[in-house]
Amino acid sequence: MAENNVIISAEEEAKLLKPIDEYVGKIQKQIDALRVEGSDKVNSLKNQIAIAKENKNLTKEQQNKIIEESKKQLEKATATEAANKDQITKLIADAESYLSKHYNSEYYDIVVKSCEAEKKAENSSFEKTKTQLQEEHKKALGSLKDAEEIKAEKYTYKNKLYDAQMAHESRLQEIKDRKHDAFMHKFHLIDLLRMSKYTFAQKQAQKIENYKYTFNMTQFLYKNGLYIVIILIFIALCIITPIVKNTQLFTVTNILNILQQASPRMFLALGVAGLILLTGTDLSVGRMVGMGMVTATIIMHNGINTGGVFGHIFDFSNMGTIPKALLALGVCIILTTVFAMIAGFFMARFKMHPFISTMANMLIIFGLVTYATKGVSFGAIDPAIPNIFIPKAGRFPMIILWAIIAVVVVWFIWNKTTFGKNLYAVGGNPEAATVSGISVFKVTMGAFIMAGILYGFGSWLECLRMVGSGSAAYGQGWDMDAIAACVVGGVSFTGGIGKISGVVTGVLIFTSLTYSLTILGIDTNLQFIFEGIIILAAVTLDCLKYVQKK
């Protein structure tokens, strides 16, 4: 009985809200009257000027006349707006003060209690309905002997139970909607008062409420379940490592080492991510790194090279340190970009699956570099070069800044350029993109060119980090690491879905996991097993999300 007394009807709720709406409504009328010749007119005249500038039917003289007249009126309207500003601010403060004192206590809190009571009553009613249906079902089964009739009764029972479940969920959603609408009505009033110019606190309050309103545990676990498991694994590793190895895992030095190792890999993952966004991939990343490492080591070698390329010994020792490093970077980018473009051309022009075109690229690059160099390692580079381009500021490795710059640049390209929008469009639906006038060929080639440039930068940075030691075999398995980082980061193989933040997260996850397991003394081969399980789990979740969407 007490619960029923708490529950209020729609009419009673409207009565509670009426005095609040009336009070704020009166203030709103005063504000609207002040805005007529001020803010409203300013906005109207600005639109009028913008339309006049874009109107091709008007002559230049007509345009200038309209704009000049509008600007004169705009000056008056702006002056009126400024004169009324303080009065409007006081009226808004008055309305918000009233809402702060009365809205929750006289309306919203009562609605919340009513919704909680309604929810409790609905859950109780649903349990009674289920019990009643179950009893009726048992009674009906007791009176039946024919197998077909029993089967029909079970089918009927399941349908009744399903209908009751749907009606129950619908009723719970109505209660949830009622509570949400009651909360948001306050911000609807503020929206009118402030002309949608909310304060920071008001924006955050709405974001929190909208998050709670739309929160779905199943969807949350689909999106974040893998991250939660990985975080738990890292926590376990942080606990186990001091016990087993008598050393702390979670230290500043280790974190900086992880970021330092992740920096060159970030370039590779960002390159592959653009291709996965187009439902593609790149199996030649590791061999691109090997080619880039060999190229960079030869050019930046400390003295005359001990090994040759097709029998020719290169000597860049007469070049200056910085020109030599920049030449190495340029040649790395040219080589990786050319090979990436070849794979991209076959995909874009002949619709060849990127798995085939990039696998062919991988074999060609490895065979070419190994044959040209006889598979030898070219030793160390000039130690002055890393000190110039990736020095350490105290304990902080400056190579991390290169990765941050790459992330910012690629984020900008993906999110703020026409090419980036086209990348998502082609990845999501290439047929629709073509109909919209987007060149799928150009977008595909653009994605491979961008990937090639990033591979070149990444291999050059890795050469600086390792102070040389370039060989054709270097980078083996890096293609899988880059692809895995993208998939774990939420870049979907279904195309058109992915964020740069996810790619960054994926790279950091895999680098951290490898580093942590190495410190713990776990065999490298066992580390592959861990990585494989994570990739399998990530792709499974991605497939489940795609199936559910379909």
C-alpha cells in the first residue's frame, strides 16, 4: 500500500510541473521580448548577409547594397543586444536559481521515487505472471497424453512467456523513459533560457544522464570486455613479477621503455589501420621494416659499409650527419611507398584481395633484399644521428614525441579531411560511395600511399632506436603485431569502423604484454600463444558485433 501511495499518475506529475513551468515561462517571455531587437535580430541579419554573399542571382551592386544595409541594422541590433545583456543575465540567473531550489525537491525527486516504486511493482507483477503461467502450463500438461498435444502446449507456453517478457521489458522502458524525461525537462528550460549555451557543469550533467540512460551491459561487454580482461592480466602480472623475479613491473623506467618500443610500431599500426578500414590488410609490413632498416643502416653507417648491395659497396661517410639521416629517411619513404602503391594498385584496379597482393609484395621484398645483400647484417650506424633525432631529455626518450606527432597527423587526416571521410565511406559501402561520386580507386591508392609513408618513417625510427643492425630478416612478425593491434583496438575488418584512439590502445596493449612477459621470463614461443588468443578473442567480439548489427 505504501508503494502505491508513492506512485503518481501522469496528471499528478503534470500538476507538480505546472508551477515550475509557469514561473520559468514568465521569465522566458521577458527574455524573449528583450531578444527580439537584440540577439534574434543579430542572428537574422548575419544569416541575411551570408545568404546575400552566396546568392548568384544578385548583381554585385545588389549584393553590396543588401550587405551594407544589413550591416547598418546589425550595428544597432548589436548595440541593443549589449544594452540588454546584463538584464537578460539577471533574468537567467533568477530562473536557474528557482530551478535549483525547487525543481528537484518539488518535482524530480518525487518522480524518481514514483518510478522506483513502479519498477518494483512491475517486477513483482511479472514474477506473479510467470508463476501463474507456469501453474497453468503444469495443469494443462497433466491433462494431456498425446505427444503432439503436449508439444503444442509447450510451444504455447513458451509464446505466452515470451509475450509476458516483452510486455514487462516494454513497461520497464516506459518507466525509464519517464524518469529520463523528467531529468531532461530541466535542461530543456535552461536550453531556451540560454539559447543552447550551457555551462560546463550543465553539459557534464547531461552527458552523465544520457550515458546512464543508454547504458547496456551486453553492449558494454562487447566493446570493453577484452580490455577489462587484459587489464586484469596486467594487474596479475604486476603482482606476480615481484614475487617470481624480485623486481617491480609497474615503474617509470618500464613504462618509458614500453612507450619507446611502441613508438616505431605506432607508425606501422597507423598505416595498416587505414587499409583495414577499407576491409583490406597488409602482410608485407614486416618485410617493409626489414627493407627500411637495411636501407637506413647502409646510408647512416658509421664509416664504409662492410657489406654490399648487388656486390656494390656504398660509402656515405663523406656526407654530413644530418643530411645523411635525412637522405636515409627520404629513401626509406620512397621505397616503402613505391611497394605499397604496387600492392594498392592491384587491389584498386583489378579488385585483387589485399591478402594476395600484399603477400606477393612480402615475398618479392624479402627475396629482393636478401638476394641483394646476401642476408648479412650491416652493423651499427653513426651514434651521433640518434642523439640528434631521438635524444633523451633526462629519462624521457624523445622518440615518443615522433609517435605522438604521427598519431595527431593521422587523426587529423581521418577526422578532419575529405580524404578521411571518403576513407570511412568507401570502407563502409564502396558501391554507395561510388554512386556518391567518390573515386574508390583514388581513395584506395591514397590509403596505401599513406601506409607506405608511415612504414618508411617507422622503419627509419626503428633503425635510430636500435642504432642500426639492419638486415633483411629484421621485422619478421611485425605485420601480425600491427594487424593485431588494430583489431584489438576496434578497427573492424568489416570496414568503415575504427578510431585512432583504438589503434594507439592496441599498440600499447601488445607492446606492454610482450615487455611484461619478457621480464617475467616467459618463452617467446609461449608469448605467441598469448597474442594468438587475444587476437582470436578480439576478432570474435568484432564478428559478434557485426552479426548483431545485421
